[in-house]
Amino acid sequence: MKYFDEEIKVTIANVLAGIVTGYVSFLLNRPLVSLAVAVVAFICLSLLAKKAFSVKKEKKWWLSPVTTFFLAWIVSWTLFYNM
């Protein structure tokens, strides 16, 4: 059960970081720079998550955080852009 608690914490951290990065991308207003910022933010977040959370890493462990982060980033960036 503890494994799922850590997964939920990692997922919430990725979604929140994706939303913040989406807002920063909106403020930058340059698509390629925004993509670079998102990649750098994800790398920093993954390094922090390795130290903060004790998630057992499997072969495809990176797939879930990448998907949630970039989905939250692109959705929030699109929403901020269309406001």
C-alpha cells in the first residue's frame, strides 16, 4: 500500500509542476523556448523526486511521470494561452 502512496505523491508533484511550467511557458510566449523550459523543469523535477520519494523503479517507471507532467504542461499552457 505504501508503494501506491508514493506513486500518488509523485503524480501530484508532476501535475503541479506541469501547471506551473505551463504558466511560465505562457509568460515566455515562444514555443521552442517554452519546450526547452518544460524539458529542463521535468529533468529537475525527476532529480528531486528521486531524492524526495522512495518509489521502486521498474523498467517503465519514467513513462507515468513523463506523461502526467507533459499532459499537465500542454493543457495548462493551452488554457492560459486562450484566456
